[in-house]
Amino acid sequence: MGWIRDWKRRRLLERHRVDDARWRRAKKHLPFLAGLSADEERRLKEMAIVFLAEKEFAPVRGVELSEDDRLEIALQACLPILELGLPWYDGWVGIVVHPSDFHVKRTHTDEHGVVHEWDDELAGESWPGGPVVLSWEALDDSGSVAEGGANVVIHEFAHKLDMMTGEADGVPPMPSREARERWLAVFDAEFDRFCAATEAGRKTFLDPYAAEHESEFFAVASEAFFESPNALRKDFPRLYELFRDFYRQDPARRLRA
Ligand SMILES: [Zn+2]
């Protein structure tokens, strides 16, 4: 059935385009889109158009999303998969947008059968096979490199890539066993180094939240890779190289001041 999808996508691209004024507005809000080649820009815009047609936005509790808002979410979601391809986001359709950070009830039954319940306040969340959930408030802050390189869209969509293997463990699908072994060796060493620094109270450039779990380290480092790649490369050069080979992009080169 692949040809039906390809045909639909071609028709879609014949009818829709991102005009120059909208692209300029998006780039102003998302300065990390700078430095793309003309070909990369064209492919990113096309990917975003297909993404917008195939995913479903569900704004809740009074959130209103303009066409520009949707486009900017799509551009940020598609940037990480620019060289990997849209099939990396297959298997789910929903993007839920809350007005502000939202509370999620968690329960966990421990080995003694005791049920623990608590409330998490989240800026975003993604589930295997389920929707991506974003907070509008957090979205509004992202896009500004000056804010410390936080980007809730790239963060949640990085979780989606990680979960392609079934579980969120900081290991996205790898092209070969050798690539997977290299990933585990470098990623785990960099994660341990980061956790040791955080525990010792040393400030690194990455958000200390990344020490929670390998999957959070992957998502937070992915935000940095696209938003503040030169800072990531300086603090974590081996991690930067690993991400460059995985994402098949070199943002530090295109965003060099
Ligand atoms: Zn996360």
C-alpha cells in the first residue's frame, strides 16, 4: 500500500507550500533553524506539510493553535528526523496540547504490595503507540536559545525515537549490531560521567533532570544537540559525535556563530 501513501503525499505537496513570510516568522521564533542549506530547508518544509496532514492536533482546555503554531510544532518535530525520514513517527497520530504544565497521577506497586501514588507536574509526555502531550506554556518558552536550550517539542519527539525499539531506554534503533554496541559504550560512559558530575554538585551545561534515567539523558541531550550544539560538543564531544552519526546531521557546523 506504500504507493497510495506516496501518491497522496505528492498530491499534498503539489497543493501546499510554506510561503516565504511564514518561513521567516518561523525562523525568527526558532533560531536554531538557521544555517540549513536550500535543499535541507525545502525538505524540512515538505516534511512538515506531510506531518501536519497525517498527525492530529488536539488542543484541550481552551488552547487555540494558529496555523503558525502548528507549523512551528511540525518544524521542530521534523528537524530531528530530517535525514531519518517520516516513517520514524509511524504508529501514532495524536498531539495533545495543554494550556500549561499538567498534572499526571502516578501509581506504583512495590515489591511488598504497597501502592504508592503521587502527582507529577509535566511540561510534556509521550507514550509508546500513544500521543505526544505538550504544555503550551513550555512551548512558548522553547525556541529561545537564550532560555538555556530547552525545547519541549524536540524532547518529547526524541522519546518517540527512543521508543521505536519498544521501551524508552536511551537506545533508539541502530542500523547494525556494531552501531548498537558503539552506542551503548559511548552513551553509557557519557551518562555515568554526567550523573557523577551532577551528584558531586558540579554544574554542567545540561539540565540535571537528565540524570533521572537514560531515556531522559537521551531526550535532554537531543534538545541540546539541535538547539545549542556547540555547547554540547564542548562539554560532551563524544556524545556529540554519537548523535551526529545517529541523526546524520552536524548542527554545530551550521550554527557556528
Ligand atoms: Zn522526558
